[in-house]
Amino acid sequence: MSSLLRVQGRIGQRTLLLTTAAVPLTGWAVHAVTLHRQLAATRRDPLTGLLRRDAYTARARRLLARHDDVAVVLIDQDHFKAVNDTMGHPAGDAVLTATAARLTAWAGPRASVGRLGGDEFAVVLHLPAARMEQRLAQLVRMLQTPVVLDGGRTVDVAASVGAATPDAVGSRDLSLLQRAADAALYDGKHSGRAHLATAAHTTVPSINGRRAGRPGTAVWGRAA
């Protein structure tokens, strides 16, 4: 009987040691998961869920390095201030959230989709030249679909779109491609169709990587 008790005691001690040793490991695992979630949250815009500028830029540059057929697309919401002024900021937030969801659905999971700030968005994706016109027209149609608000009200929306490719611009530099896409966007502002950049669009004066004269370009900040 005493031998059995001694064996049971040794088993109990081993179990206790294993359990005690597992507690710090479990604590570190929980901490690691929490830290990962916190880091992931800092990479994403809290309203739209899209990548923030730094995370978008890093992913966009990887895509430019890996693929030949890449397009840089900038999107600017049309008449967004009027939505906020006439229907309130919750309606404006709903429009931004809907735009983000549409951009994500259009671009696919492998693209870099970011919110640059305010009502300005950017997408970098693998897009063969043969499909460029068709896919950009599809994007414009998606962004023109009215947004349904809580309570059933709808908001008529539209967006201006500019796109640039390394072949057309003559560079794979993300900042230069974005500058060209931004200039093309403003060439076609409120036209209801996407505009493709040429090499000439890279010479348009810019501030902080964006077309000079556009709202916000007089403010110092980090270029994408």
C-alpha cells in the first residue's frame, strides 16, 4: 500500500511540475496572440478596415517588385463634403465603408488596398494590360452604385479614378506612379470614367507626392 502511495505521489508531483511549467508558456502564448492582434490593428484603418499608408506602401512595393503587369490606381470620392454637410457624418462614414468594401471586392485578396486619408484611396494590383480598360470601367460602375444607409435612405455616389502602369510611365517607383495616377485622376475629375496616366503626368508639379493645388497638399507630411 505504501509503495502505491509513493508512486501516486511521484505522479502527482510530475503532473504539478508540468502544469506549473505550462502556465508561463500559456501566458506567453496569450500575450503573443494579443500582441499580434494589436500590431494588425495598427496596420489597418479603424473605420474602413483597409491598410493604412505604411502597410499599404510596403505591400504595394512588394507587388511592384514581383509582377510585371501591375497597375497603381488612385480613387477620390466625388462630392464627399456635400454628403457630410447635408446628410451628416454617419452617412459619410457609411459611404467610406461601402467604398472600401467595393475596392476590396474589385481588387481581390492579393492586392494592396489602402486608405490614404479622408476620401482618398489607393489600390495596387496585378492587372494585365489586355484587361485594363475593362476592369477600370467595372470599378467605376461599382463606385457609382448608390449606398444604402440604415433606415433605407440611399446616397448617390461617384468617384474619380486615375491609373498608372510602369510601362506607360517608364518607372516602377511607387511614388512616381502614384503622382502620375493622381494627375490623371484630376484630368478626368467628374468625367465618370477612369483616366490612364502617361509619362507626361509624371512632370505635373507635386507636393508630398500628390498633385500641387489639390486639397491638403500644402500640409507637410510623409510621401507615400
